Amino acid sequence: MMKESLAPGLSHTHRYTVSPTKTVPHLYPEAEELQVMPEVFATGYLVGLLEWACIRAINPFIDWPQEQTVGIRIDISHLAATPPGCEITATVKLIEVDGKKLVFDVEAHDGIDLICKGRHERYLINKQKFDQRVETKHRQRTG
């Protein structure tokens, strides 16, 4: 059960060094168009890094892994390109707890530029119940 100590004001900093496999051409290797794009940190991987930072921030305050959070909204500006080898510092701050919905201010810096600023929302789930709903959907799809 989510602890009462999970409250606005909680913040977390997460560091990650960009590898060549986290660049735009690696986002969807089957997409010809992406193969000719610049080899810089992809926005899709940036979103994942911000989610990772938020998860790390809140896991001590929930009954992990039975309780987890899933991303339900992301609103960010990707402001600057980051080449492989740069260390990104992602900083997340919980600004609102609305029942099971958690709202974060997020930003990331690559040591030279502010590369991202925005907001991210996550929702607290029961992993077993969530997996059951996904399995039901899978069965409905496959008949």
C-alpha cells in the first residue's frame, strides 16, 4: 500500500551515460528513415529515462514489486541534442498526489545544456491485476 510519506516535494536525481545504442537510429532498427538520422540521444529513450527516474523516486514508498506505476502522460520539450558518451542527469520532483495518480516535474541536463523540461504523470497499479487485464486483452485479440 502506498505510504503516506509519498508526498509532494519528494525529489530524485538519476544519472545515465548515453551509449551509442540509445541514439535515434537504434530506436526502431527496422525503420529506414531512422537509420539516416543523427546519432544523438533519441527522444523515445529520453522518455524512458525520465520514467526510470520517477520509478526510482517512488519505489521506496510503495509495496514494490506487487505495486508498480505506469506512465499515463508525458509532456516534455526536448531542447538540445546529446551525443553518446555524455552523462545525463535527470531530476524529477513529485508535485502532486491525486489518489493513485502521481504528477512529476521533470528535467534533464547533459553537462552542457538543459536538454529537457516538462511534466510526467504515473498511475499506481496492482501488478497482478494489471497483468490479468492484459492477458484477457491478449486472449480477446487472438481469439
